[in-house]
Amino acid sequence: MSAENGAGGTATWLYVVVAVAAVLIGVLLAPQAMRLTQGAGQDTPDSVAVVPIEGPITSSTADQINANLREARRNDSIKAVVLDVNSPGGTVPASEALYLAVNRTTAAGIPVVASVNGQGASGAYWAMMPASRIYVTPGSIVGSVGVIGTKPAGGAAGSQIITGPDKGAGGTEAEFRDRVEMLRQQFVTTVTNERGDRLELSRQELSYAKVYAGSVAQRNGVADEIGGIDAAIQRAAENADLEDYAVTRMDPPEQPGLGIILGSQETGRTNDSGTRRVVVEQSPFDYDGVETPHYLALYGLPERGEVSDDG
Amino acid sequence: MANVPKLVGVFALVLALVLAIAAAIPLLASPSGDANPRPQDPASFEPGTIVPQELSQNGSVSVDAGSDRKVVLIDRAHENDFDREEIEPMVDALVEQGYEVRFHGGSGPGGAPSPSAGPGSSSPLNQSLRGADAFVVISPDRPFTDAARRGVADFAERGGRVALLGEPTSQSPAIVGIFGPAPQSTAASQMTPLSSRFGMSLSTGYLYNMHENGNNFQNVYATAAGDGPLTEGVDRVLFDRATEVAVGGDASVALSATDRTALSTTRQQGGYPVAAVNGNVALIGDTSFLTPANYQYADNEVLIGNLAEFLVTGEKEPKPKPTAQRPGVPPGAGQPRPPSAGPPPTNGSTPPSTATPAAP
């Protein structure tokens, strides 16, 4: 009886020892097993995502670009991001939102490199500030660090009744001026902080809101390198220590059609050089007969709600 | 003795189970949110970094002058680009001190010219000037006739005080309205043909300062230059979109823009004069400091008080008899007098264009 018990106890112990040994060996081998399945749930191997920033930056296009950047942060196969920029900027709130989205992407440890293809001015330049490098071509345009404020005339007209003196315009002329000044300081501070020592322009020189051709921008530190999108992709891959990688081009932001117009872009050939007219912003709260203030980080001067710029 | 195959089986089973769990973890843990989200607080979004300093507004306009009865005439007949409420602080201060303020040709909102304004010596302006002790011209968009210019020069020669205030004529790029740039006069200023008789003129560009300004590059500060009737008690004033005053002849600079102020047309930095005085005539390259919205910035209210005192402290001599020789123009006047000057009064509303010097 006791001999049987002793034999049974020894057998149980043996099973336990074997199981523990199996667990220990399994734990040792677990990383290899995890690595085997690491990419199995994803479509592609390590990749560099190209996120287009095209056309006027409005709340709608910024949302779409933000969604692309969010996807880049979620998707483990995306190891680096290249911003493919061709935009004259847009509204200040949308540009800020884009800046924060790019900033969040770099904060998540994903290298971001910007490539300006055409123009990366004002709000578009603002948005690409967190990028570690800015690639430009000699003829591309960057800069325009400044803000345009437009405001309604204010006051009550005709049979309107307003409940306070600033209900119409939202504030006095001085307050409006100070608000625009605050936005300028925010923009200039962002650029000087993010560009750091690379920038050879003073705050005052930046505040002129000039645009610079790529070759000039590379010299004065508004941009970093002369090169196209492929050079930018290569740099982004190097920053992410990628040797073998795929390039994933994300969808460009769609300019909404009629109905909820938030921005549109059309090209008309009025002369040899061509003139582009950009409808900047009709916010969701804008409708016929109602003027609302706008703060634009845009290269070009609004003309009757539109922006004309050569290019 | 334990069954060896059973032991191997248990070992394999447990090992497979552990490895299977390990392999499944990456598949199960598909990301559902931001990878590695971190709080963001970019320094450039900190209010303390970017909210501009609020400009203080205080003080009131005081006019400390004699109690003589004086009449200040304000021109409205030359499409002067201002509204009555924009000069209220100065007008109120004058009226409170018992001085009379009249408007010449202010029949319409834009200061419609009198239909009988002609190049004759008996033009309505000259008639109005006879009853006035001081004359104020603000941003005229319509040229003064040759007779009117002579009349103003004569008025100043006899001791009447003249204040000329103008704005830059180039378009402002700073703030645009919702439906495009704010309506501004695109016509060249008509001030210089008048002010140049007194050795002073206005530039067309605007002054700006990227280094020290009143929360906008076009809000420039100006400081007193020397002792003059306009600068007593003035440390510095704030002008919203001023223009340069060119000073020659006997005129002297009263106010100069602060260092590193630049002119929009040349982009050159310099100590640009923005106000000048020549005897009984003062020229200021800004009108915004008169407005209710701006008159309390810096020492603007002191400047307005000084300007008002300048206007009412002149001692105008009575006009000589009509047959007497007309007094000459002051030194420095370079306006050639057309040979046809002084034709009989006509009913034409505009003078011959050849008699109107072109503005710069």
C-alpha cells in the first residue's frame, strides 16, 4: 500500500517537473514564436507611409490627413512617415490641428520627414514643423509665416437686435488686432522652436511672412535638403533603421464637393503662367448673408472670399 | 516508474501550449488606439508665450489755452477721408473749452464739394477761412484749387493756424475685410500739393516696425523730436499706419518714428519724421491717433491736446483790403503759379486740370 503510494507520488512529481521544464523552455522560446507571428496579422512588412497634404487646409481636409496619421501610428508595420506637401495653407485652426497630429506622430516615436512638392506655405509649413527634415526642390515654395485676419463689420443693421456691443464683430478693433498678433506669435514661436539652430532667420525676419524658393530656403534654414519625395522616403527609412521596406501611399484628402463646401481647388488658364484660385473657407456656420471672422494661415490674399495665387 | 511516453506527452503538450499562447499574443493584441500616446504641450501653444501684451489705454484730452473766442474750421469739401466720429476726441475737447468748431462743405457724408467751388479768389473755402482762426485738413482725396491753396497760404501768413493730417495712400496688406480689403482710397493723396507750400510733404508708403510695435507691424511708435508746440509732455505716441513726412525749408521735425522703423515703399529703416511744424502750419502723417479707439494709447491724448492748443493759440491778423497786394507765399514754397491764376469766379465745379499739380 505504502509502496504504491510512494510510487504514485514519485510519478506525480515527475509530471510536475516535466511540465515546469516545458514551461521554462517555452518561455525561453516564446520570443521566437512571437516573432514568427508578428507580421502575420498585417498585410505588409515594414513600410514608410506617404501622407499627402494637398490643396487648401480646411477642417475637412485636416480631418482626413489626421486620420491617415492616426492610421500610421496604429499600424505597427508603418515605421516612418513622409509628408508629401503641396498646399498654400488654409485656416489657422485646421493648420494647428494638423501640426498637433504630426507632432503626436513624432512623439509616438515614428520618424517624420516632409517633402515639399510645389508649395508648402503658411499653414502647410506650420503643419510640417515637427518633421525632422524638410526636403524641397529648388523651385518649390516654402515659408509665409504669418496670419491673415478677416472680420465682419459688426454692429446691428436694420431690424437686428444684438445683446451686446461686440455680438456682431466679436470684439473691438484692438482685440481683433491683438488676436491676430497672438496667432502670429504662436506661428513664429512654433517655427523658431521646431527649427531651432537650423534657422538662420530672426523672428522679425520670419514675421515678414516671405515665401522662399527651395534653394534659398535650404540656405537660410527654412528647409533642410534639396531633394524630391524619393530622397525624403529614403531619409525616413534610414531614420527608422529600415533596410528592406515597402512604401505605402495614403489617400490624398478629398476636397468636398458642393453642398458642404469647405474648400475647393480649380485651375483656370487665364494666361500663359496660369492662375490658381482657391476657395478658402466657408465654414459650416457660414451661409448667405452671414459673415464670420476668419483667421487664415494662407499664402495669398483673400479676394471676395477667394484666394488668388500665382502658381 | 512513470510511463515515459506519458511524460514526454505532457512535456510536449505544456510546451506547445506555452508557445501557442506566446504566438497568439501579437495576433490578439492588435492595436486599438494611438501607439504610445503622450501628452502634448508644445511651448508655442502656451498662452504665456504667445498672448501679446495688452496696450494700456488711459488719459483724456485737455486743452490748456486762453479763453479767447476762436473758430476752428475743419475741411469737408475735398472728399476728406474721415467720418465725424473719428475726430470726436479733439472736437469734444475744443468745444468743452468754449471754442467753436465749424465744418466747411460738410453737406454730404463724403464731404461733397460745394458746386460753386471754383478757382476764383472768392471761393467758398476762402470765404469760410475769413471767419476762422484755425483750419484743419484731414486726408483730402480731391485736389485743392490753386485759389484755395493760395487762400490757405495767405491764411497761415496772417497768423491763422493750419493743421494738415494725412494717411499713406498705398494699400494696407495688414487686415482685410471679409469681402476683400477694407475700402480705402486708392487715389493719390492730395495733401502734398497743399503742404509743399510750407516745405513739407507726405510720403505714399506706410511706416512699419517689426521690432517694437503696438501689436501690429503697422502700429508704430513715435517720439518727440525737439521742443515744439506739438510735443510738450509727449514721450511717445502710437500711430496706426502712419506715413513719412518729408521736411524741408523752414519746417522742423516734431515727431520721429522710433528706431528700426521702415518705410513700406523702400523697405529702408531710418528715423522717419511723422510730424513737422513750419510756423503756423503743422503736418502729421497719421489720422488714426484722433479716433476714439486710439486716442488713449501712449501719449496720443497729449498730442491731441497739443494739436488743439496749437490751433487755438494763433493770432490772426485781419485780412488786408482786397485791393492790397496779396501776401507772398512763405519761404520754401515751390509751387509755380500758373499764368491763368485768378480768373473771375465761375460756376464750374472743378478747376482746369492743368492748374492742379499732380500728387506723388
